[in-house]
Amino acid sequence: MKILCVAEKPSISKSITQILSGGQFATRATGSQYVKNYDFAYPQARAQVTFTCVAGHLLSSDFDENHRKWNSCDPFALFDAPVITDVDKDKKAIATNLQNEARRAQQLMIWTDCDREGENIGAEIVKVCRKTNPAIPVKRARFSAIIAQQIHNAAQHPVELDRRQADAVDARIILDLRIGAAFTRMQTKALQNAFVGKVEGVVSYGPCQFPALGFVVSRFEQVKAFVPEQFWYIYLAITRQTSDGEEETSFTWRRGHLFEFDVAHVIYEGVLEAESAKVTKVTKKNTKKFKPYPLTTVELQKAGSRILKITPKKVLEAAEHLYQQGFVSYPRTETDQYDPQFDFMSLVGKQVADPTWGPFATQLQGGQFSAPRKGKNNDNAHPPIHPTAHANNLVGDEKRVYEFIARRFLACCSKDALGFETTVDVECGGEEFYATGLIVLERNYLDVYPYDKWTGKELPDFEEGETFVPSLRELRDGQTSRPNLLTEADLVGLMDKNGIGTDATIAEHIAKIMEREYVLEKMEGTTKYLAPSTLGMGLVDGYNEIDFDRSLSKPQLRRMTERSMVEVCQGNKTKGDVLEETIEQYREMFVLARNNFNRVIEVPVFISSARLGFELMFAPAAPARDMPPPPPPPPSARPAAAVTLDEEEAMWDIVDSMDSPPPPTPQLAARPPPKLPSTSSAITGPIAGPSRLPTLNAALRPEAVPDIVRCFCGRPARQLVVKKEGPNTGRPFLGCGTPKVMPDDESCTFFQWADEPPPTVPAKRPYPAVGRRATCPPSAANAI
DNA sequence: GCAAGGTC
């Protein structure tokens, strides 16, 4: 029997051919430069096989002639206009090849990726092949990895194509087209009419573009609304003579800091009155800094943006080109776990040749290898991104992206860094303080992965029960710090977590909202931040003025589409049901938007931009007029924890912060400088603050203070460890004592590093409007 | 001149 097998892309076609043919195959060129036909015998199924492929979707959809032109119809008509689906103009050669091959085949076997899009592409292949062989029987090969045994199993036990999954994608395609085109034409024309001659180019609406813009605007609003708040904390230090001279050890107040001067003052008096401090406990333990997880597309883009300072889109392009040259594996993958049978050592061996990290690879070969950590994601189609060959003639972005991928792979194959941690607990005047020291014993993966930092901190010897007179006891103050605007890496992360776009398209959406000038770059040092333009701001503000059930600039609408697709896949709804329902909803929204578009045009940001010269709004170099003062330079790679203004945003940020607790607001709070800068003050000795203190109730007296860290909810904080890979992987932190169970659960946002000097105010605290978070009484943060 | 999703 002659079987025609069709994969989703050239790489898969080639690798599966290698496996099924055992390397014995003939190659034929096709009309497409990317597609090859491979012929071989497959005796296990008594078949003669031709293996070929497509390159993603074969078909594309657009409106018919009467609706395709912008001025051919009212945009509202696009919700019902006929949609024509045909072979994409760039895919004609691929379709012709399929039809020629299908004519001669007795069976068609679909080998597309095993996901919804793959099932849909499979249906497209069937449709095209049946034009020349209408009765050809169709089978579907199901495989979860390109591993010989699985591939043979898939070839010998094929299943049926899943019509429902293909239908779900059909529905998405039609919805995106109708909604995108209708809203884009409507709002472009409305703005052109309102600001004659001032609006150039399209003002597009897209179900992924707008939520992406929404994230940027939302963070911008938070930055703008920020009001710094003063807080107080007690600083305690001891100076000892050592062989190297004098050495000062700083102790951190267990209580962190307080927002009420009077209260801090009373406690401070107690500390001052104490004759000495006593070491209550010395804890010594082994500790680790975990090596990173295997690399996914999203992580590559985030790291590329953050570490290499290359935009997500360019990182992906570089990786794509490296892949085409055979230097790295397939760059679009959600998988962060390696198959147990993966041949690590031969790939490690290929890196030995590198002059820089080659010696490290040699060490791995010499017994330092350790199996990579296993992440939670597997797309069952591709392994994590890894180098497949050594490359030494690269330049520019490709060189840097390759180096990152190679180092990441070697880091994954090494051992965690090992350290030894000492914590000294001290009591003084009824208050607890602590100091932490770290000795890095074995750097291991850190030697090949310079993007992670872990530095030791020496601590002099302290003995349990020992007492000493502190050399410094100060009441210091600091201010909560402004959160930063979003970086591209932050935006990639937010979109990924909220299901806006896919790993392969997120970068394009971000590039698009910048190209459309809804969002502008704002450089701070070497970090690129994203700020809305007046156009982007006006659109979001404007639509927010209209009373939609669901905001156009929040992720909920996209999530609804996603849910509908799942319903179709499960058979609870048909494609027709979903199309009908969804289009009806959007029709209503469209009418509402169009009838109230004057509200969009009249939002202050549009009006003021128009008065001052509307061009300003569209000039890429011109930042939004009401740009807040620049955020302080980034003290660490990540901006301070996001702060939220409403419930939905609160939810995003819970998603954000649960995975990887953001660092505490840094600046003054996190690291009080040893010498007092003008922005910070300290009180030593007799108190010079507000004179007499108000009467405190019993609960406020220092003696009544429980000696454990409590979170905003008032419950004891839980000690947890950062699981997410990143600079802080493995680091202990204190979080809310009642962690959320369901995604929508409320939990308070208390956060504090367990191992760092003065923990600072949780970033969410200082914001005036804190939606639902009020369930954690704000006063609890201050209560002692 | 519109969308988002595959991929080259």
C-alpha cells in the first residue's frame, strides 16, 4: 500500500523519516524550497511511504469581494459577511505538491503536532488532498515525542482526526477575523473623522493586542498613582575586632518596619534601655541555589530581553535562524522537562570544543553531570531548547542568543550550587533581630551560568547565650518606593500567564502594539520600559468610559474565547453554537462602542493631545504628556511588585506573585546605607522625635508583641522557598499564612525574604485604592 | 489599510 504522510513542518518530516526509514530513504525536491518529499519502504506496515509536510496552516480566510475593501461596506456588516477560505497565496506550491502526491496514494496519514492547531492543520491537509483523491482514507498518527519507539507505535496504531479540535480552531479563526476587522475599521474611521488629517495608519483592535496594551496602561496608572509612605525601623549593629581590623555586623529587625512613628519610637526606647543584646539562637544549615529549569520559548524571550537586552521578537528570530542552521533545537516549545531517554552526554560533548565554556563541558563529562530538573510543562511535541551542535562563527544577536542557550543547557546538566548558611538570632529590649551569613561551598552550575548571582557573606562567630553591647542602635526611616513601568520581559510573562497569545505569537503582539504606537519605549539606563502613548492611553481610557460587561483591554474576553474552544473540543457545544453566541455578544459590544465612540474621543488625553497638536500623540519619540517622573533606576532585575487598583488586576498580580515573589521594594528600605544619606534619617540616643507618646493600649506595647512574623492577615507567616527558576530560585521567603488554593481565592500579599537584611514594605501596601485586598485589614500591616 | 495562529 502507498501511504502519504504529512507533517506540520519540515523539521518533523525529516526527523520522523529518519526514524521510520532507518536512514534508508530517497529525497525529492518539490515546488517549495522548504519542503522535501522522502520516499522509503516501511515493511512493518507493509507500506511504501512518501513523507512530506506543510509549513503551518495551508488555508487562509478573508471576506468576499463585496466586503474586503475598507470602504465597500459598513464595518458592522463584517459580522455576517461571507468568509472565503482558500489556499493561502504563499502556500500554493505546498498544496500542489500534496495534491500530486495524494493522487498516487491509497492512504493519507496526518502527522501534524498533537495540539488543537495541529488537528486543524490536519483537517486542512485532508481538504486539499481530497481535491485530487476524493475518497482517500485518512488516519492520524499520535505521538508525544520524536523518539523511535513512540514514532513506530504511532505509525502502526493510527487513530482518527479529532474533528472537534479542528472545529474549535475554525471558530477561533472566524471570530478573530470578524471581530478584528469590524472593530479596526470602525475605530480607525471614527478617529480619522474626529481628528481630520491627524490620524495616519490603522488604529487596530485585536483580542490579543488590546489586553497587552491594557497591561502596559495598568502598570503606568499604578506608577502614576504611587504615593510614597514613610516608615520606621530599628537598626542594630555590633562592631568587633577581627584579625582584619574592625568588622561591623548588621542585624535586621524581625518586625521589618512600621509605618507609625509613635509605635516604632516606643519600641525603640525599649531597645535603647536594654543593657545588652543576647544571642538566642545560632542556626547553621546547608543550603542550595538551584540550577535553572530547561529552557522554553517564553523563558528564552524573557531572559533575552532581561539579560541580553534583545527584544523578544528579535530573540525568537535569532533562535529561529540558529535552528535553521542546525545549531539549536526547535525554538518554539513549552516543554521544560527532558525525556528520561534524552542523550545529554553526546550534546555536552559537542560543547567541549568551545574555548570559553568547553572546559566546563569537559568537567561534566568527567563526572560532574547531573540530570536536569524537571519542570511542569510538556507540549508533547518538542524538547526544551538546547544546542544541537557547536557554533563558532556567529556574530551579533545570534552569537549572544546561542551562548545563552548553550550555557543554559550546560547549567541544566550540572549540579546545584551548594552553600552553608548561618543565622544568628538576637534579642534586645524584647525585640528580635537577626543576621544571616552565607558561605558558597561549591559554585557548580554558577561557573557556566553567569546570569545568576549568589555571593557569600561572612559572619563573625556568635555563640548561643552570648551577650554583647550593640555598637549601634538607631531608629531609621525610609520610604516605600515607586514600582517600575513594565519591561518587555514582564509583559511577556503577564501575557503568558493570562493566556494572551501563544509562546510563538506573544512577541509579535508586543511588537505590534509598539508599531501601532499604542506603546512607546522609555529607556532608563540600559533597561527598556514600556509606557502607553497618548493614543494607547486614550483608547483604553475611552473604552473604559463605555459600559461594557467586560473590558476590551483586560484578559477576560480572550479567556472566554479560550473557554468556548474547550467546550467545542469536549463536545458540549458545536462550532456553530460558539460562533453564533460570540458574534451576538460582539455585535452588541460593537453597537455600544460605535454609538458611544464620542466618549472615547472626548477622554481628556485625546482632547489635550489634539489641542496641543495631535501629532505629538503619534510621534514615537514623544512620551505621553502626563508621564510621571521617571521611576528610580532598577535596583534589581525586576521591578517592584505590581500594585493593583482593581479586582481583575489584583488577580493578575496574584498569578504573578504566587509563582515568584517579587523582591521587596528596594531602595532605602531594603538596604539602609551604613552612613545616613540625606533621604534617610536616624535617631540615636535620646529621642528627638515627636515629644510624648500617646497612650498605647496593651496590644501595642512592645512586650505584648508576639515573636513571630505575621502577615497582613494577622496569621503567622509561612516560610516557603522560591520554586520558579530565576535569580532567586531556592531562596526562602515568608508568605501569607493562608495560601490560595483556587486561582480566584483571595490571599494577602505579604512578602518578605527570609534571609535578607531589612525586609521592606510590601509594595502593595502604599497604594490608596486597593480593591478587594482590603479584606486584609490595612491596619494589620501596622498592628503590633 | 483589519485578527491570530501556524511556519519559512
